[in-house]
Amino acid sequence: MSPILLFTVVISYFVVLLLVAWYTGRNSNNESFFIGNKNSNWMLVAFGMIGTSLSGVTFVSVPGGVGTGNFYYFQIVLGYLLGYAVIAFVLIPLYYKLNLTSIYTYLEKRFGMSAHRVGAFFFILSRLVGATARLYLVISILQIFIFDRLGISFELTASVILVLILLYTFEGGVKTIIYTDTLQTTGMLFGLVICIYVIVKAMNIDFAGALHLMQAKGYTRIFNTDVKAPSFFLKHIFGGMFIAIAMTGLDQEMMQKNISVKTIRDSQKNIMSFSMVLLLVNFLFLFLGGILYLYADTQGIQVAPDDLFPTIALSEAFSGIIGIVFILALISALFPSVDGAITSITSCFCIDILNLNAREGTEKEKRKTRLKVHFSFAVLFFLMVLIFKAINDKLIIDFILKFAGITYGPLLALFSFGILTKRQINEKFIWAVCILAPLLVLAFDVCCSPEWYEKKLHMQLGLQDLSASIFHGYKIGNELILINGIVTFLGLYFISKKDEAHHAQFMELKH
């Protein structure tokens, strides 16, 4: 397919985004940037959050993972439903009652400024690394199929894409992103359905026939009953539950959109309707993965899992239409996660680290500070993408879930400790506990998962024997975040004491 045609499609797509940003960003201010003036339509927020949750990694890696992991990923999605129910009926009411702009302000009201800063730090760290990993994966695909053929370097591609994202998020912030996310989610879902239809037709079978062939290959197995496996169903379901609570309910990017809705009830409707649609969409991605592997078998295509979808969609066997649809869907899946990440990190840094809302100064001065922070993080995103390029790790989705399990564990522990106990934390030791606990869990994970690193290194350190003798072959899966949260929770307990007076004061503030 002509790279010039695909390049034109990408640029045209950005022009549409810029027009939407210009229209929605008119007369914007800091409040509209941070929380959309608390006047967002819950249905638009729910629909747009689908694109933010899925991202370009889901679009490429989930179908690619079917070849070795069957439909086991769906176990995680089932766990998401449980997590979203906790968010809707526990966390959302808490955030609204405290009238929060940043959800980490809760930690300050409950424990003090140090807890506030710890929460903001782990969010910024996790979003910075996770979003740039997703960005790297999609830029790599665009580079292979479009920009390398035009003689454009990876570095130039990354910088131009980030500049374009800056242009349409600079002014409107959340107010703009709610609309651009809606547009991009539409493009992604449309592309997903079209790609499934075209590839099924190319195999001269119907959907029922495709499902039958997938069942014969074993791809449609959803529940893994091997207790020692990382994808054991209870590990995936409970891991998915706590991943949803942490990566949505304790995540400023996701909650920034939710608390931009006018009422608690509408925000709850947003979360629950979004979770049901997400269930269906993830199943379609897994179905697509099965179709892609069936087609690859008939054509003798053998590529890395993350390269399977783009290789087939952009091959000469299909008309130009599916290639265009794929590129549009891919960038539609990418940008909701990246533009939202930059905006939410900017909001978090301004509110939680710089305390911009409480500072003296004019609206114009605060806006100038916000724009400087926004630009600085865009530069940092660019540098992180170059680091991922140097590492060149194709297992991006595994890395993102692993890293999230480490960085969101302290957030999970801090919020649950505040909600479930009446104890007050000694702020002198909070940083030490929230850093040392994840490092301890990471070391435990290394011992249980020797294949995560180079086998030769593990043989030298004796970690393979350690895993077999102590853990009997047990391998950590997505329950990593729960283990991390429990260890951090216990650490917080040991540096805390009963303080009924402080808790009563907080509850009075809450009500």
C-alpha cells in the first residue's frame, strides 16, 4: 500500500482533531483544563473512556496474544467488572463528597501532605512509563509501514506526533479530550468491526465457522485451571479486579474525566455502562486475534505477536481500504491514552506538586505555569519513547501490566488503608515504606518468574533452583498488584497508630 496515501490519512486525521480542539477549547481556563468545569456529559465520558482504557497496545497486543494465551485475557476483563463496581459505589461517592479536583487530595486530608505527594509521585511515574510504552509501540508500527518508506526518521516521527498532540490538548485539557476521545473511540471500534468482517470474508467462511475453527485450535479457551500458571483464572480475575480499581479508580487521568461529570449518579452510570461495553469490545479483540491466527496459518505468515495484525492488514492481499481503516483505528486507539496521560500528568503536577490552585497570582500567571509544565512533560514523553526504542522490547503489554503492578500497589494500599482503618500514618516513614515494599515484591516476583529475565543470568544467581525449591514452580501473574498492595498495607500499619480524634475530624469534613 502506498505510504504517501497512509501518510495523508494520518495528517487528515490530525486536522480533524485540531478542529475539534479549537472548537471545544474556546474560552477555556484552568478549571476547564483540569475538570472540564464539572459539566461533562456522562454518556460522552463513558464512551470516550473505552478508547482511553484500551489504547493502541490493546489493539495490537491482545489479538497477538491469542496464539500463545488463547482467550485467557478475558479472565482479566471479567475481573474488571468487579473492580468497576467498587469504583462506582465506594470511590466515586468519596471523591464527590470531598469535592476533589485531584483525587490525591484525599490522601492529604486523611494522612497529610507527604501521603498526598507519594500518591501523586506514583501516579506520574506509572502514567509516564505506561503511556510512553504504548506510544512507542504504535509509532514503531507507523514507522515500519509508512515513515521508513518515506525516509522519515523515528525521532522525527515521534517529535511531530507529540507536537500535534500538544496542539490539540494545550488549551482545552479535559474539556477537549472528552470530545476527541469520543471521536477516536468511534474510529477504533469502527475499524475493529470492519477488520473482523474483511478478514472473515477473505477466508470464505462465516462468523460461526470462524468460531468453530478457533475452538478446534483451542484458541477460545477462557479459563485456565493450572494453579501454578500466571494465567490461572483466580489470579487473572482478582488481578483484573485490583488492576481496574488501581488503574481506573486511583488514577487521576481516568477519574479526572469522571469527576468532570456534574452529579455522583451520572458518574456512577458512566462507570457501569462503560464496564459493560468494555466486556464486549475486549471479546471482539480476542475474536479478531483468533481470526488473524487462522488466516496466518493458511498463508504461512510467521511474525512476532505484536506484528501480526499490522502485517496482515497492510499486506498486498487486501485492498487499500482495510489498510486505511487499520491505520485510522490504530491511531484512534493510541491517542486517547497519550493525550489523556499528558493532560492528567500536567494536572497532577500542577495541583499536587506545585499546589497551583492555592497559590497567589492571576489566572494568566497560573495558565503560563500550566503551559510550561505541559510542554515539559511532552519533552519527557519524547525522551522516554527514545529509551523504549533503544530497549526494543516487543512484549509491551506484559511490561505495562508488570510495571503497573509495581507502581499502583502503593496507591492501592494508601487508599484502602485510609478507607478501611481509623489509624494515622507517621509521615516520616511513608516514603520509605511505599518505595521499599514494591522493591521487595519485585524481588519476590523475580524469584517466582525466572523467565522474565535472561535465563543465563538466573542460572548464575541460582534463582531457578530457588523458585523450584521454595515456591514449587509458582509463577506470579496479575495478582502482583494485590501482593504489592498487601505488603505496602502491612508496612503502613507498622508505621501507624490509632488516632480516633483525627479520623473523626476527617469524617466530619467528608460529610
